[in-house]
Amino acid sequence: MHQAGHTRHFVAVILVVTLVAACAPDRKSLPEGWREFTAEDPYNQLEWREEDPDRYLRVVADFDGNGEVDEARLLVSNDGHQMALFVFLARDRGHRSILLDKGPVANLGIARVEPGEYVTAAGKGYWEPKPGEPETVSLVNPAINYFKHESANSFFYWDESKDAFSRVWISD
């Protein structure tokens, strides 16, 4: 009986490891022309990145609320001149990559935002809200805090009504 308990435990561990591996985006399937930051990339060597185990380059969460693990990544172009924020949504045993933002390599990072109610930059009075611009945002799922170190930040969050990500500025 004792042997059977160990066997069941071993099988359960293998099943969990397999499921976690299946949920993570395949590193080989990065969008064409893009790569992960290396230790040699200057913007990966910034001291503030040491505060986060993923160096503020990766966030894992169920962003769209479908019960599967998604991943957001800051990637750098193969030539090292551009960086982009991609989300890899777990869908039907695969992943769909979505480009959320792209620009020159800069002092940018990403972090996880927990569900909750947040006051936006317009709601804080940084500027007069534009038509349709919310003064608060209520996050049902985790979101991505996309920020310039010690500067502005915005949230990318899954908007169920649009079946897509929306962006809202939190500070300027």
C-alpha cells in the first residue's frame, strides 16, 4: 500500500509539471524579428531591475480570465534598436501573440497589477478627461503595469466587452 501512495504522488507531480510546461509560451515561438533581452543588453543591466526576479521584463497571470496562464514580455528587436511589449495569450492548446506597444529601446519595465479599482491619471486631475476616458478603472483580472522607471505608467488590461486589451494611463 505504501508503494502505491508513492506512485500516485509521483504521477500527480509529473501531471502538474506537464500542465505548467504546457501553459508557458514556447520560447522558440517568439515573434519573428524579436528576442529576449540578454545579460549584455544595456537596458537589462540597470540596477533597478535587480529588485524583480524577472527583471521587470516578464509577467505571468491569467490576463483574459479564461483560466489559462498567459505571459507578458518585453522583448528587444534582433538589431537591438527597438523594444516591444507582447502578450502571449494561452488559447486552445497554443498561444496567440499580441503586440501591445513598440518603440525605441528605453528604460521600461512591466509588473503585475492585481484586480481592483484604480484611479486613472485623468481621475487624479493630471488632465481633463477626453470623451470616453475613464476616471477609474475596475480590473476583474490581473493586468500589466507598463512603466518608464521613475516616470509615467499605464495599465494594459483585458476588456471583455472588446475581447481585446485596453490601455489606461495611471500617471504621467
